[in-house]
Amino acid sequence: MVFAVIFAVAILGTQLGQIAALKVALYAEGTKFFIRSKDLPTSFKGSNYLRMETTGPYTNGRRTIRVVFVRHGQSVWNSIFNSINGGWPARVVKAVVRETVDFFTDPFDSVMIDSPLSSKGVKEANELADFFRGAKGKVSFDPATSVVVVSNLRRAMETALVGAGPRLAVTRERMTVDSSLQEGSRNIDAQTLSTERGKLAPMRIGGITDPRDLKNVFNPYLNDGGKVIGSDVYFRMDIFLRHLFGGSGHDSLVPASGGSNAALKEVIVVGHSGYFRNFFRRFLPASSTHIAKKCKMQNCAVVAFDLVHNESNGELTVDESSITVLYKGFK
């Protein structure tokens, strides 16, 4: 027993041991969240009437912002648990080997925790880039009136980096990382590695192999870190909406080129299918039977709509007639 303790202490004193200890802590935190969290309630019991400090071009007491939802590509987690076919055993073996290597070599890489894109997901993101190359007129490329905002989960960040690349080549913007867009899920794949407020974990994203270069393409000023036990996906939606319509505060969304929230007309949101479906379920009329309330968006699908805020009573609604499938669609 004594020798075992001495050996454990010796291992922890090495770099490999320290990395392994950090990974154990991440898994422990993820397990606790899975057990105790109710991140995705069976139904929404809150209010769509949100009072907030407002600014911007309200016409007859209403402000409309065009929102473009972009779902991320397939993640490694999804390739293992949501895609059972002939190639499944090989994917499982590959994931186990990679996770074992990462466990001892890289504290900020994992195929399970904050699961990244799979090889299929990378392909889908590149196909999304093909759509963006011809998307002028469908998706705004104007940095003075629009912005790309992305979840702080790696699969969304990589999808944005690759898929929205043609826009980034024009705007030269730093995409806003917003933790309020995290997926509604208790699973460990939806636990972010970027847990420090206002910062990103030193990780590799897509073609960015030096973490110091992340700051050139991502702005994490709206990253508040990981999800908290006691809150849920609908609470995060409230936060996102305050970022979107909430006036001139330090936590408001602004156009890619800077300026004020009042100039914002379109927001390109790269995020998650569960979050998006529950957003539509919440803000479409209760009587609506739109497919967006029943089905998830396909991998890398692009769907646009108008989101309307009523300044007098704070009500937020999705204009059902404005919902437009720009790429792929629902499944």
C-alpha cells in the first residue's frame, strides 16, 4: 500500500501524471453534471416576455433581427453513439485508442469531452464552405451590420472556422464565442474545455495547430465557461437573447467590424441541433406545426428566420412565415 502511494505521488509529479490528473478531474466533473443536472427539461415552463435594456431601430415598438442558424458537422461522439453501421466497430476502436493517447499527452484534447468533429464532420464543414462561397445575397457578408457568433464547444467552433471561411476571408472578423449557445445535454461531449471566463482553452481547432493563433479568429468576450448545475438550456437562451437585443452593455452582441448593437441586423449562429429545435419550440406560436419544432436540423444545415422583439411587453417571437431553409434542412 505504501509503495502504491509512493508510486502514485511519483507519477503525479511527472508531466504525464499531471495531464492524467487533469483529465480525471474533467471526467469527474462531467460525471457529476450528468448525474445532477437537468439541462434539458421535458418542457419549457418559463416566459417569452423578457424585460431588458434596449436600443436600436425599433419600428412601431418592434425590432427585427435576422437570425441564421447553422448546425455543426458530425462529431466523434455522434459517429459512435448516433451512427451504427458497418464502420461502427472501427470507429469505436479508433476513438478508444485516441482517447487513451490524449489522456496522457494533451489536457485539452479528447474525443469524448467537448467532442470535436469526426472525419465526416470535417467533410461536411468543407461542403458548407462551398455553400457559403455562393451565399452572398442569402447570408450577409457585411461586417458593419452582421456577425458570426458560435458556441464554445469545439465542434461548433471548427464548423464555423471551416464552413464560414469564405465569409471570414471577406470580413476578416473575429467570430464571437458565446457560452450561452452550448447544447442542451447532460452528456460529457457537451461539456466545454474552455471553462475560464473570457478565455479559450489552449486547444487545436481545425487547421489552427498553435493555440496562440485562436485569438486571431475567435473573440471569447461572451464566453462564461461551462454549464452550471441548476440552470438549463432555456436559461441560456434568455442570456443569448439579452446579448442579441440587450442594448449597449459590455455583454451585447455588436457587428463584426465593431460599433453598437443598434447597427446589428443579422446574426449567423453556429451551434447545436437540440438547442435550435428547442428554440423553435419555445418561440414559434403554440399553434404552429412547423417542422422546425419537431425535427432536428441536418449536419451543417442552414436555416434563416426573423426574430422579433416587442419593446413594450418584452415578448420575443419567431416569425413563422420568415423561416427559410438555405442549405440542407431538417431530418
